[in-house]
Amino acid sequence: MQANMTIYLNERPLIISASEQNIPAGINGAKVYQNPDTEKIEKVLQKMEEGKKEAAVFLTEDVKQLFKKVSLHFTVLVAAGGLITNPAGEVLMMFRRGKWDLPKGKQDPGEDLETCAIREVAEETGLHTIDLTHKITETFHYYPMKTKKVLKHTYWYRMQFTGTELTVPQIEEDIQDIEWIKPENVEKYLKYSYENIREVFKAEKLI
């Protein structure tokens, strides 16, 4: 069975799935569209972007192929970021634009994803003594940028901080605060985060 692919549009999930049985609990009330054509995709995306739909499901035999079709409605930007823990087992989160977030950023031309993730962590947090251990997952979320509709495709990596340097928030990226959070307190912070960030924690079994 092919895995679901989820795009978040203003925190509302558009799920592309191969089976109705694969639809996550909690959004069973969402309207299901079987093999939507380009016109139907456009209409559903528009309604979700405007907040007129809370969720939607596209059903198809080929999840990746339909995802590519949906992606044509956006400008796709590739990014990479990190879920970082320290030797005490605490998780790093940043406060930016009213939400708790993880460090991430756009891939530079010719840069591989792992290098991008480590560079972005260093730039946004000031941490340089980082070991990248493995890839966690990929997330997709929409945001408007000037006249473009951007779909950010982010690759997330698990990282370990092994140094002694202090965190330094990157002010020019609107980062106001950085905290090391005890595992038992992570859920409290995620209440004030984004759905795609919750997906990263879920994928790594930290919530």
C-alpha cells in the first residue's frame, strides 16, 4: 500500500491516498474526490486556501503521480531542516512569528539536502557542533509569497548537538527565542506550532 501524502494549506490537510481505509481518524468527515481532474484540483485548492474547506481527500491508485499533478498548481521550493536533541534529551524549538517552529530553510543551488539542513540549523540557531544521524520524513505546506503560491517541500533530519556553544537566534529571520525543551513538555509547545511540525515529531515517535 502506498503511503499517504499530505499537503497543509493554512493548516488544513489535503490528503492524497490510495485507499479510504488509509484516511487518518479525525478527518473522516472530509469530502473524498476520486481521481480528480485538473479543474477539480484547482477548485478544491482554492476553497481550502480561502478557508471554505477544513480538509479534503483525493483518492487515486498512484499517489505520487497525483501529487505531481497537484504540485503543478504551485511554485515548489525545496528546503531542509533539523529536529535536534542535546545530551540531556531535550529538544530544540524556536519561537518565530507567533509559533514554535524547527530550524529549516531553502536549499541553495548545487547544495545537497544534508548540507542544507546543517547550514540552516547553524544560521538560525548559532549551533555548529551538530551530528546528523538520519532522515526523519518529508512535509509539504503552502504559503503565499507575493504573487506566487508556494509549496514548500521540506526534508527533515534527526540531529544531535554535542557541543557547548549557546544558541543565538537569527533576528533577521524573525526568530525571537530558542529553547531546549524537556520531552515531557513538548506537547505543550506543539499546541502553538504547525501541523507539519507535529508530523515531524510523530514520525520520530517523540509524541
